[in-house]
Amino acid sequence: MVSLLFSCSGGSGPEESAKNYIEALNAEDFDKAKEFATKESAGMLDFMKSISSMSGEKKADSTKQEIKDLKCVIEAGDSLAVCTFMVDGKEEKLNMKKVEDKWLAHQPKEGPPGGLDPGMMDMDAPADSAGAEAGAVPVSEQTESK
């Protein structure tokens, strides 16, 4: 059991990259988030960065959202994973893709706004809150496009 816990937290699985990506989004550090994202996700991150810069305000530290219960399930021949986590009591999902032995967040700009699942983004929420709440493209859409 100890070796299983070590292997999940050792940085080689999708959890570590997902955590770093989510934390960068929460801090509105979109350039850092790109380090943990696929090339296809860069457009979405650029879009989020432009929205954030239009508001002219950064989130106060007290409004940063705490990420809890991050768990990833590896699918599709060990090259895709779906990570789930809790934010403000609501379950969110993030798709991860293995690229050259590195797990990266996969949120392409295609499909619904920014690759978000319909209903994953509150259109009435302030623009600067979209980062941590960003959902992911369903795995079925990812595998169909190959």
C-alpha cells in the first residue's frame, strides 16, 4: 500500500501536473500554466489571460479557491487521464494527456467556449473566476478526433 501511495505522489503520474496546472490557474499565472498544458491548450490559456488582464485586477489571496480531493484515473491505453477535484464543494474535472512521457493538462480551445463542458463555466461569474473553474473536454471528444 505504501508503494502505491508513493507512486501516485512521486510526480510521474498525472496528479502532480494537474495540481501544478490548477494552482497556476488559481494564481492567474497563465504563462506558468502553459508549462503544464498541451500545445492545443495554449489558445485557451491565452484567452483566459486576456480576459484576466481586461479586468485589471488580480484575485485577492483570500478569494483564491482551495483544491481538494484531487484524483486521476488513467484511461485510453495510458495516454489520457481524467482528474476530478473539489472546488467550493463542487466537483470539477480536468483532462490530462501524456505527451513524451509527461502528463499535461488538455483543454483545447475547440468546441464549446474554450473547450469547457456546457454548464462548467458560470457565464454570470466575473471573468477572473473562470481560471480555477475551467472544466475540460470530455474524453470521448478527445478520442474521436484522432
